[in-house]
Amino acid sequence: MKNYYGNLCTEMYEILHEKAPQDELDFYLSYAKKGNKILEPLCGSGRFLIPFIERGFDIHGMDLSSEMLGKLKQKKPNANVVHADILAYTSKQLYDYIFISSGSVSLFTDIDLCKKILGKLKKMLTPNGKLVFAVDTIADRCPDNDDYKTSVSVKTKDGFDLVLKSRNYYEEETQTQFSTSIYELYDGTKLLQTEFMDFQLHLYKFGEMEAYLKEIGFKKVITYSSFQKEVVTGNKNKMFLYECY
């Protein structure tokens, strides 16, 4: 499945990334104000959305993965989230602040589709609203490998071994990182479950997304290279963060 978090993928994600890194959380919190209407598309299992709720912010979320939203609801049953494809998602509510964390915008490898999604989010902003998000860059590409290699192995809460095997290929022409993955759940040496996933990321060059955002109609775009809001110096940065309004 392409760019979808299934059962085993979600389980591993929760073990490795249950809580948001504090510097990244602080970055997104820095744009939030009490009384604002906030939206987090692609909210996943809630590692950012839940801290916003706990701090008293009025935040809504949406995600395509029912598995990820299931984890979120276990942790925060009353969270205001919906199960939806971002392209099909509609809301009469306009938002003062919309953010997408963790470089998830890079999952939209079709650039026309990506621009359509960002344009849709722009229309969901109030006149003075801001869109803030991150993307992965060409400096963060994985080395190519032809064979599946074990990249992560973790213990589940039930004592099983959850293993991720992956192989990577980077396509220069389209700037697409292909990562084909196999998740395997073991009880000792007994294979209990297998899940195949196909993750694809568009890795950005400096200036590329800025042009798309101006084309969409954002009047001002600020690009940062870190959660401390340092100015981008070029394509050596592994992450670009955008503040758009």
C-alpha cells in the first residue's frame, strides 16, 4: 500500500514515535493562540494534536489511516478528528492556523496533486490565517540498496518482535525516494503476520516549494532550516519548514 500506515506500520510508529520531539512540538505551538481555530491534517496517532488539546487549544484533526486514528482515540477519546482523505475533506469552518508536521507533505509525490492540496488548505484559512509545514529535502535521501535489509527491530507490548525490512531507490529525474518495506511480526522464530508497504517521498530543492506556494497565491512565504527558525542556507539542509500567509 502506497504511503499508508497499516496495522504493523502503525504499531512500530507508536513504539518509536509515541511522543513528539519537544523542539518540533514547540515550533508548531509557537504559532498557536488561544481562541484560534486550528487544523492538523494528517494528524496520525496524535503525537502533536494531543499536546495541543492538553494545552487548551481548539484543534481539529483528520487522517486517512483508520489504524492511526484508532491509536489516537485510545489515548484521547474525545479528540475532534475525522477519518477522511485530505482531497475529499470538506469543512464549513475556516481556520486561523493549519499545520502539517513531520515532513508529511513530501508524501504527495505528484506535484500537481500536492499543489491542489496546498491550494485547498489555503482556501480553508481565515484572511489572516497561516499554513505551516515541513518537507524532506534532497540532502536527506537514503542510500540505494537492491536487497531488503533489516533497518529497525522493536519489541511490542506483548513481547513479540516487530521487524522492518526495507530497500531504497532514489530517482534523480523526479526527486522521488522509493522505500519498499516489509513489516514482520514474530513470536520467537514463528512469523505471525506480514505487511507490505510502499513509501514514496518527493525530496525538495531550495526554492522549489517556494515557487509552488507563490503560484497557489500565498503572499508571503518564509523558509526555515530548523525548529529554531534559522534561515535556510541552501540544499545542505535536511528539512525545510514553511510559514505561509
